[in-house]
Amino acid sequence: MSIIEQLVTGLGVPNFAVLVPEIIVLITAFIVFFIELFSKNRALISATTIAGLLLALISVFTISQGDVTLYGLYIVDSFSLLFKAFLILSTIFIVATYRPYFEKKEIYFGEFYYLTLFALLGMMIMVSSPNLVTFYIGLELMSITLYILIGMYRTKREDLLDYDYKSKEGAFKYLIIGGVGTAIISYAIALLYGATGTFDFMEIASLATNEEGINIGLLAGVVLLIIGLGLKASAVPFHHWTPDAYEGAPTPITAFMAVTAKVATYAIILRVMVEAIPYISEDWSFAWALLAAASMIGGNFIALRQKNVKRMLAYSSIAHTGYITAALAAPTGMGFAAFIFYSLVYIFMAVGALIFLTAFEKNEGWTNHIDDFKGLAKQSPLMALLMLVFMFSMLGIPPTVGFMGKLGVFLALIGSEVWWLAVVLVIMSAISAGYYLRVVSVMYMYEPVKKFNFSFTGSERAILILMAIIVLFLGIYPTLFWNVSTTMSSILIAGVGR
């Protein structure tokens, strides 16, 4: 038997059957790369990307049994499969708006498609990480591709050169601050490894409980890890890259960052906290409570001052990071279920709001300034109604799903007697009405300031209508998503210490 055969026999063969979604996304990315390289057929690039994503989504549902594969570095369980399905689904909706937007702005590049797929692959690796090494690889693959995607707003139109500069500025800020976040997470991993001698989440959890008191290296690693993850999730006070990156990026890329990338970050935050350091939950729950309160307060108050709706939604996403991570202040099954539920339903209202901006930004003269929305209900009644639904949901007005998301977090906080944070959540939700309802009021209570010749594609209308229907349906009947979230929470908790 050769040395290679001995190594393969000793290590075993990875179970590639559970890696089919990732393999499909990777192959699709390379196919799109070669189509862009040799053909540059825009319709073919778009169709191939969406077809590959649909195949990956279908393959997620064909995996009947999970596994820990790649020599213990990769886990495929119900939790990771659930988030992969929603990450792929949100990417399909967003990618469907790429071509009309980029062609209208004259910034079309096929690179947007395969870089998006590589970023998605990084997110899928992240949510399947049972190990700090795999988590780091997935995080970096996602981050590096996002840096590039943000800065790719290149156009020949002189009237859009300002957007070109803003795109480069946003990408540079995200690169610098994101690089700091990467360095912090690297130090955190080094400290955790030094304190426990392992990168594996379960082993870290087991060894951390054997310490007499809290090991200073372990505690420092946990603190740095929370800071690094908070920066990636754009929690205050680590949010400074977010407004410029979101405003400067092409709007479909903003949607991809603000929704898909954020939800992937939320998923890994929950997995790391529950699986790697569950026995010091009193410490990290308080840290997340502070970050959540700061994010809700900072995000909402700064959003009140914004005149640009796209930038306002950037600060709104910071506030929603606060609402979601507030659930970690209640480290119980109820709290984790509320965290998962809010993370999933956030996809539909945020995708809807940002694709709305994508559809309108294609029209000549539209700048996303609040004045552009004046009298919109008279010029485009259906689209104004859809935006009203998204704004109501992000505010948390029943019967939209945003209300159910905030209610779940609120009840989890009350159940864990974290009264002060529950009060902050309620007050900040009320304050957010100042900017969400302002968009609604200018659409319905003002006369048009500008006249636009609106043109929307069938895919844009279909996606926006579908998002609005889901937001309302889940607000009226949230049981399905809540049951799934509760089950995922139970699975995570049951896996502690296994």
C-alpha cells in the first residue's frame, strides 16, 4: 500500500453528498466566470447564475441526513441547512435585479455575478462551521468578495461619477475597518486556542468548563470574538463602515450585504455563542445586551436625521442588528428561537425595501432623496403601497411580520427578566416611527415635486409583490416560521456538550 493510500485510508473520504449545495454554487461561479471571459452574453450569465442558485436551493432539501465531514471541519445539520436555504433564496431574489439595474446605469460587469456566488459560498461555509478555522475561512471569503463588489460602481456616464467616487470611498472604509475586524477575530482565535488547545467549538465548550474560574486568556478571546463579530454585524460602536459602504455600493449589492451577508453573520454568531461558549452565557449575554442597546439607540437616532432613504435604511439595518442581537441577552430556548425567527423574517422586509430602491433608482433623475418620494402614491399607487408594507413591517406595526419578530424578542427578554433592554426595545421602536412613517407620509400626503417616467421590469414587480405578501402572511400566521425557529433552537441546545 502506497503512502497516499495509507493517508486516505487513515483519514477517510469526506462525505461529499452533504456538500452538494456548496459544490453547485462553486461550479456555477466558475461557469459564469468562463462565460464572462469568453462570451460576455449578459442574458446567459444572468440565466446561468439563477439556474445554478435554483439547483443549489433544491439540493438543500434533498439532504435527508446531516454529517460532520471534511475531517471534523464542516457540519451539515438542520440549523445550517435552514440558513443555507434562506441565504440562497435571498440571493436569487437579489440577483434577479442585477441585469436591468447595471445596464440602466451603464456599469454592467459579469464579475458581479460570480463574485456574488463566491461571497455566498463563504456564507454557506460560515453557517456550517463547527470549528474556528472553517469559520475564519468562510468569513474571509465573504468579506474579501464584498470589498470588491462595493467598489465596482464604474460608469461612463458623467452624471453618475459622484456615485463612482462614493463607491470607492465606501469600499475603502469597509476594507480598512473590516480588516481591523479580521485582525481582532484572528487574535480572538489565537487566544481561544492558547487557552483550550483546540479550534473545535464543542471541545472549547468542554475545556472551558473544566477551568477553576474563568481563564484570563479564554475571557480575553471571548471579548475579542464578540467585538469582531459585532463589527461584522455592524453593531454600534463598530458600525462606522456601514452607512458609506451601503450608500456607495450599487443598490443590489447593498441589498446583498444588508440582507444575505448580515443573516449569515447572525447565524454564525448564534452558533459560536451556543456551541463554543455556552457555559459562560451570563457573561456574553450581558455583552450582547450592551451592544444591542447601543445599536438600537445609535441606529435609530441617526436614521432620524437622514434625508437620503438609502442611507436611512443603512442606519435602520444597524438598529435591526440591535433588535436581533437583543435576543442573545436572554440565553434561553425562547431567546434563541426569537433570534432565529427575526433573522429569517428580516430577509423579506429588507429585501423588499432595498429592491424597491433598486427598481426606482433605474429611472432617470431618481436619487433616493426623501423629496423623490413625494406624491409617489399618485404617480405609482401599487409601488407606494408595497413600500408602505415594508416600512410598516420594519417599524413593527401589526399585522406585518416585523411586529411578530419584535414581539418574540420582547417576550424572551421579559421571560429572562431583562427588563431594561425590553424597555429600550419598545422605546426605540417607537422612535423609529419618525423616519419610517416619514417615507409613508411623503408618499401619500404630499404633491409630487418631480415628474418621473417610471419603468419597472416584470421580475422587479413580481419580487416586490411576493415580498409584501410574505410579510403580511407571516404577520398574520407566523406559526410555521416560529415552530421551525423553536425546533432549531432546541437542536442547538441539545447539541451542547455532545
